[in-house]
Amino acid sequence: MTETTAFPQDFLWGASTSAYQVEGAWNVDGKGPSVQDIRDVPAGTIDFRDAVDHYHHMKEDVQLFKELGLKAYRLSIAWSRILPEGTGEINEAGIKFYDDLINELLANDIEPVITVFHFDLPAALNEKGGWQNRETITAFREYCHILFERFGDRVKYWLTINEQNMMVLFGSMIWGGEGGYQTAFTENHHMLLAQAEVMRDYHEGHYPGKIGPAPNIALMYPGSDKPEDVLAAQQANALRNWAFLDPAVYGRYNAQFLAIIKQLGVEIPFEDGDGEILRNGTADFIAFNYYNSGTVVAMDSQGELASGDQQTGIGFPGFFKQIDNANLDHTKFGWEIDPIGFRTTINEIYSRYGLPLIITENGMADYDELTADGKIHDQPRIKYLGDHIEQMRLAMADGAEVFGYNPWSAIDLISTHEGLKKRYGFIYVNRHDDGSGNYERYKKDSFAWYRGVIDSDGVQL
Ligand code: BGP
């Protein structure tokens, strides 16, 4: 146990989930399918559309969140539960589910932090071109207007798009998207415009809360002290990180990003007025997800692209490719573990943008196992989170304004592409990739530990 300075008493100690990864009930009470519901099921695994059935365990789960000591709960709303076709007729049963959830959270003194879009585009919109189609911007505004009108009286923290950068850079893995650079950065442009329009709509609606983006930000390190690798890291940070935060905060594209994608042959489909749209809709705060830093080296145009997933595999021929950092340990799923990188990432974001920060994801996956006496001993996760909280404290001592921390995930749920076996929760769910399990909830060792962290204002790690 390390005795150090306490976090502010109003610090939002929370935890995170997303609708498609936790709710289940994918076709219940009028909900329309999302792109996640129509994906191919990974070989040898179950149909994950029931997730961990939070939809039918909502009150039980909120009671567990209360017992966990949460001050906040970061959740997402399923667009196609509100608008089954993505636009048009409202599904009142969907509204009721989130109304009840928000009221249940508030009745238990838990602040809802709501992501409006978390990888689950309505299938009906995807069939009309999804984010390739500029009309999706209008649909997104219509959807968000409903959320602000129906829940804006009680919800004070809104996040626009979860990990837009990961969708753009790793779309095929995360939601099954296809297409090359032109497709990716066309979709990105439309999402940036949609985000800006919705942030302006929110501000012009004079709702009593705040709104911001929620990218996955990881500082990219140079793989050596060679000047070309330092340049490669600067380019990787521009493409992976600042390309998304500059538009959200400054209302304009990042110049180095524009130069890089021009050399990749991409034409951003700018239309008259797009620059003004970006300028008129900017963030009140920055939410971001951090799992680990990245390390890159220069790569010539004939270079091989890095393989791997969204935490290990970024690369652009002619610029950089990600490599493994030999100085870091890894999780059992191959993701690097870099708590000090969390401090440097927080400092870098705050230094560039100067806005209040809230961490909306940070966590470690493991093959957690339920013992015969109903325990789950997840000490590696306790160490990962404790080390990252300590580094977050040090970043705050460095001057960064951080107002909340929401580890991924409040409760076990489905991975973007590795099923239920890849567990992150403080709460274990007895459900398995082979379809066995009764959805029973169990408190892991990290549950009592995190409750102690919260009760001690972050002193007891
Ligand atoms: C982030 C997503 C989360 C969650 C997390 C863990 O990219 O925002 O939704 O999926 O990563 O990743 P995975 O589920 O692939 O282990």
C-alpha cells in the first residue's frame, strides 16, 4: 500500500462499458440491428449478441456498481435501440430502458457519463453507405437531438464518438468495415463534421452539461534515437492522435496529418462550409481511452505493414510502422503495459489542448477464472490499475487537470474481436464463449480493492 496525496473529493471515480458489449437484448423491445449484430460470429465462439445480458440485469448491476463505490458510470446508448432504422421513428421502449437506467444511476448517486456512439452504427444506415454517406451526418444529428431532449436534463457529461481513430485506422477489426485509405479518411471527415455539428447543437441547445470527444490516445515513442525514428514518431502521433483531437478542440485539421494523407493519395471530400462547421463545434473537455503507449520506426514506401490489432499494429508505408517495445511487459493478449506512458500521454494531451480531461477507458484483459468457492483472484489487474492510477496522480501533480477515471470495464463483457474469454471487469459474469454459463455475477478481488481506492480518495492503492 502506498501512502500518497489524495485525489480531489469530487473526482469522478467510475468504470466503463458500451451498449453492444454489455447489454445483449439485441433484437428485444423494438431495437433494430446494428453493424455489430450482423457481423460474422468468430469460429468456435457463440453468437455474442446476448453479450452479458445487462438489459435484463440492469437493476442488479447498478446495485453492484453502487457497492463498488462508483461516483460515475460511463455507458453508451445503442443508436438502433432509440432509432431502429437509424433515423425516423423513435422506439419508445428503447427510450424507456435508458430513462430507467439513468434514473437508477442517479438514485444511487452515480453520475451517468454517456457515449452516444460506440462502434454500433445502425445496420440500416450502414446499408445506405454508413459514414461514407454524408447523409449519415444528418441522421447522427437527429439521433443526438433526441438524446439531448430526452435525457439532457439529467446527463451532464456527453461523449460523441468512441475511438473514432480506431474505427478509421482499424475499422475492419472493430466493426467489419472495409476499404482503403480513401474510404477510411472519407468516413473520418464525415464523422468529424457530425461530431462538430452535434457539439454545436448541444451548446446552442443550452443544456446543463458538457460535451467532448472520446478517442483512444497513446503517445507514440521513437524506436531509437535516430532522427528518422523521431520524425516517424512525430508522424505517428499526428496520424493516430492529433488528427482527431485538433479538429475536436481547435476546429481544424492537423497540418502534418493533411500532408501525410495527401502523400498517401487521399482526397478529403471537403465541401463549401465544412471548415466553418468544424470551427463552430468544439469540445468542452477531452475524454480519452488509454491502454498503452506505442513505439514506431521509420518505414520506407516498400516496407511491410505491421500486423496486430489496434494496440499493436499501426503502420503506413513511407512513414512509420509500429514495433514492440522491448522495455515493456505485455498482457496475456499481447498488449504492452506502460504506466509511465499514461503520465506522459496525459501530460502531452494537456500541454497541447489545455482542456479538462477524463479517462474513459484504461484496463487489463485476463483469462479470469471462477474458483470453486466463488472467488476470482485478479491480482495482475489490481497491479495494472494501481500503477496507472499512481501515474495519473503524478500527471495531475505535473499540472494536468483530470476530473475522472473510468477503467474498462465495470463488468465482464464481450471483446471487440476476442469474445468473452478476454475479461476486463471488476465483476465476473459466468458466461463463456462456448455458450455455457448462467450470467451470474461475482465480485472479483479487484472489486473490493477499487472500492478501497475510491473510499480513500485514491490514497489506498
Ligand atoms: C477499446 C474499445 C472498447 C473495448 C476495449 C478493449 O478500443 O473502446 O470498446 O473493446 O478497447 O478492447 P478489446 O475488446 O478488443 O479487448
